[in-house]
Amino acid sequence: MNELAYDPWSPDFVANPYPVFEWLRDERPVFFHEPSGQWVISRYEDVNALLRDRRLGRTYLHIAGHEEFGQEPETEFLRPFWDLVRAGMLDMEPPTHTRLRRLVSKAFTARMVEGLRPTIQRLSGELAESLAAKGGGDLLAEVAEPLPVNVIAEMLGVPVSDRHLLRPWSADICGMYELNPPVEVQRTAVRAAAEFSDYLRELARSRRNEPRDDLISALAQVVDGGDRLTEDELIGTCVLLLNAGHEATVNTTGNGWWALFRHPGELERLRADASLVPTAIEELLRYDTPAPMFERWVLEDITVAGIDIPRGAEVALQFASANRDPETFADPDRLDLGRDPNPHITFGLGIHYCLGAPLARIELAESYGALLRLAPDLRLTDEPKWKSGFVLRGLEALYVEC
């Protein structure tokens, strides 16, 4: 095996990257991957440290232009996409990121998230009951996808009649996060970004004038020391909440159940003891990480594991590899639903730690709990296939019967 075994475009690698990660951690924990133009970093210790290192950033545009940073100017037709994405805090750095996260946190509170629990319980129960009544089906389409999109729509205040628009917009926009997406994927993402922006702009303006009990209204009204969100920031925040909260939760549900079906002893352990659900969720998030890789730009020269990486480079932090590092996790390739401690980094670390992590944990716990309770004999009917993407890694479908 060598560095070329790391191939995020290969279906075989996407289906099972873990043997390659094991080799990389042992032999090439830091190396330059020519096809992607990225420095690939695979050990937990290094990924953990770099996520907290302010010499790296999600963007470099707060300190330099594209040409100054050694990058090609962006294609003009992508402007609607980048305008939308860069208005959200994920692609910001301090001080703008600090200001925006502070304002959003005033509206997206722990109390608000916990207040969604009854809605999440109801939706989870209805979806699990429907799947059981049908005798099975595609667990992704029937349960995993409808739950988070409806929760986020409820939270934002999107009318029920419009909620069918959200999932396609999210999927099309997220296509741009894969490595070197083809032009047709880029154009689809631009169209979705423009449509979603226009929709949210109109909705936000109506909520600013006539507030309701929803997050868009709260974001439109939030003020801190005379400062408030701009309209573009409000829209970027809503899109980020949908994309981050939906895609990762769907993948965690599908990847997690597929892992359980491959480990029947652990599945029976969970069925016998529902109190394991919280630690089981953490282990499933670790075991098959739904977003295996995050990218950062090097803002100042750094040295990682003895390798110098210059300013202007891009690093690919391998979350999935770090979450299987034996230096941090005992017997890391074993699924252990009672694993404790479990310091996985699936939600990130540092200033970009996932704001929606508490909501995701509630959704996953209620979804798994409802299926364990209402479909206790859930079993796999066909071995699933992985989607082609690696940056957002999930299954095409997961067919089950009850």
C-alpha cells in the first residue's frame, strides 16, 4: 500500500476507507495529495490540535485575496453560491465569526432546542410507526430524511406547504462540498443557492414585519449592543442550519443502522437495554463518521509531525481516520455501544464546533429510540451501496423489513 491508496473519488475507498487510514496513520500521517492539492492529515493528535490552531482557517479572504494567496480567481457564475455560503458563520473567521456566532447563539438557545423535543418525539414516533405499518421500506427515505428536514423547517418557521422544497435545495447545495465537483454539479448548486436565497429573503422580510414564534423571527429581531444580523447573514445562517443539520443527521442514521446490522450482537445489546441509546449515538457518530473530512487553509506556516506546511496550503483533516486512531480509542475498529469515554471529533472542535450538536443528538436519540420501540424486529433486506461522495459520506438507500 502507498499514498495512492487514498482516493476519495474511488467507490471502493468510499465504501471502506479504514484500512487505508490505518496505513496512513502508521506510515504517512502527513502527506501531500497531488490530485486534490491538499495535505492529508490522519492522526487524532494532529487533527485535534489543528482544529484548535488559529493559524488555520475555514477561509483566507479575511487576510488576503485569491491571487495574493496563490489561488485562481473564482469563476463568475459561482458568485451566487459563494455569496450565500460566505454569509454563514462556517466560512467566516474572527472577528466576523465571533460577532455572528454571538448573535445567532442569542436566538438559537439551549432552551429553544430543548423545546423542540416534543415535536421531535412526535415526528420520530409517526415515522417509525408508518415504517412498521408498511412492513418496511427504505429507512433513509421513510425515516432518516423526513425527520431532520421537518424539524429544521419547524424550527425556522417554514410553512408546511413549502417544506418539500428544502431537501432538494440542501442536497444540491451540498454537492459543491465534494472534492473538485464537475461543472454540472456546480451549476446545480448555484441554481439551488439562488432559489433558496430568494425564498428565505422573502420569508425573513415578512417575519421581520410580523414576527412569529420561530427562529427566523428571532434571528430577524435579535439585537446585541445595537448590533444585529444583516439580511444576508440571516439567510446564510438559515441555509447553514439546514445543510449542516440535515445531511449529517441523515448520514448518521443510515450509517449507524448499517453498522448495527453488521454487528448483531451490539444491536441485540441495544434492544435489550434502551438506556444505552445516548452512548450508542456517540459510538455510531465515531464509528462511521458522516462527514469524514474537513478542510482548512493554512494562514501561517506550520509544522505537523515534522513536516513543514507553508502558508497558502490547504489541509484535509481526516475526521474518520482520527476517530479510529488506536492511540486515542482502544480497539477502535470494534463497535462498542457502551464506549466511555468517547472523545470523537465528529462535531469538530474549536471556534467552529458544531452549533447544532445538541439538536442533532436529540434527533438521533429520539429516532433510534422510536425505531427500537416500534419496529423491534427491524432487519436488513438488501446490502446497501454507498453514495459516490466522500466529504459527506452516506448510503444511497437502506432497505429493511419489520
